[in-house]
Amino acid sequence: MSIPEPRSTAGAAGLAALLKEPARAVVALDFDGTLSPIVANPERAYAHPGAVDALARLAPRLAAVVVLTGRPAETAVRLGGFAGAAGLDRLIVLGHYGLERWDAATGALRAPEEHPGIAALRPELAELPLPEGVRIEDKGHALAVHTRRAAEPDAALAGLEGPLRALAARHGLAVEPGRMVLELRPPGMDKGVALTSVLGELNAGSVLFAGDDLGDLAAYDAVEALRADPGLPGLLVCSAPATGEAPVAALADRADLVVPGPDGVVELLTGLAERLEH
């Protein structure tokens, strides 16, 4: 299986570094929309059927595979089918944008205490008038408001943004926008902070990051900053929606590779594994 050619010089350098010295490379991946399809019910967003096999072939040859998600870590582990999977000892799942960490080698989960703003917000959010079809997802350390099932998802999202930002500000929380979702969560942690930290911990020599939505922009920023200083080679991948929607332009315009959703991500991971096996 061939590997697509990156469209930028920096991306080509990132791919070359990964292939030349895989033992120091980190492959970091968003979950929803990247390893799993976007579906109406987030609790049924199971990983692509080929994801575990592709990761299991690739992970033993890398410093680590990192799944970096806004989901609780245990939810991503369950939906991904990662627990106990052979070949995934070097898998790390960073949940809630990096607040939580699950290590496949030990099965241990590290999680902080609940932010007091989340506890205070929970009953207020439950009383907020919501358009029909809008649902609240309680993630434990965050609360997400989804409009995908509303009759007019974008209009519903626009109408809720002001009230939700006001609630978040009152309780000292950040608002993370995404495709047909607004997430209220503790400030101070994002995918860029989390990715930079784990790359330093692993003394990584290169990084591939793949994502699909606005929450992944911070990781894009981190990879671009590391490519410039200290010159850590990196490859940015955008997972385009598999639903016929246009990819998020803020990611697609900056990506070194744009692939067709989780199918394309799994093909890319499989292609990398095949190259490193020979």
C-alpha cells in the first residue's frame, strides 16, 4: 500500500524522518472523525474496523502511538477496542484534551479531580432552554452541547453560542467549538499543550499528527512551532469528513496531507506499517 506524497517541504521532511528513525517517532491521532466516524450518537462512534490492526502493526516500531481526544480516556479506550489488544503496549490515550492519561502497558488511568466550575454548571445547563434535537453530553470533566440532531444544526449552534459562553465565563471554564458541538471544559489544557508535553517526555525525533476538527488546531500549532524551533520534523494530516461535508478549512488549508476520513487514516497507518516492516 502506497503512502501519499505530502504537499509541503516540511511535511515531506516529517515523513522522511519518521521512516528513517521510527523508534523515535510518535504518531498522534484524534479519535472522533479521525479513527472513528462521526455519527449521530457519540456512544456508538466505534473505531474504524481496521484501526486496531493498523495501530498494532505500527506501534511496536515507534516510540509511541498517542490517541489525543476530547473524550474521557476510558470512553476512547472502550470505543477503540484498545484494552488488551496485542501489539499496543506503546499506546497512550490522552483524554479530555490531555487532562486524563491511560497507558496500555499497565491499563492504569490517571485523572484529576473534577473542576468546581463543571459541578456548578451541570444543573444550570440542564435548565437552559434547548431547541428540539439538541442534546447535552456529560463527559465528566466537560459538558458538550451537540446540535447535529437539530432541524437546523448550524442555526441552533449559533443561537446557543452566546448563552453558553456566558455560562462558561461565569464558572471559569473554556469553550471549545467543533462541528455542530460546543464543549465547556476547564481552561489551561489543550491538544497542543498535551502533545508538546508527551513528545518531550518521549524525547521524540519526529511526529505525525492527524485530526479533523477545530479542537485539533492547537495540536497543529504545536507541531508547526516544533518544526520551527527546535526543528522537530512533523507531518500534519487532515481527516476529511466521510459524510460528504467539506473538511474543516482551518485544518485542510494547513495540512501536509488530506485523507478521506477514517478510511484514509487507516490506509495511511497501514501504508506506514508496511513500509517499516520491509
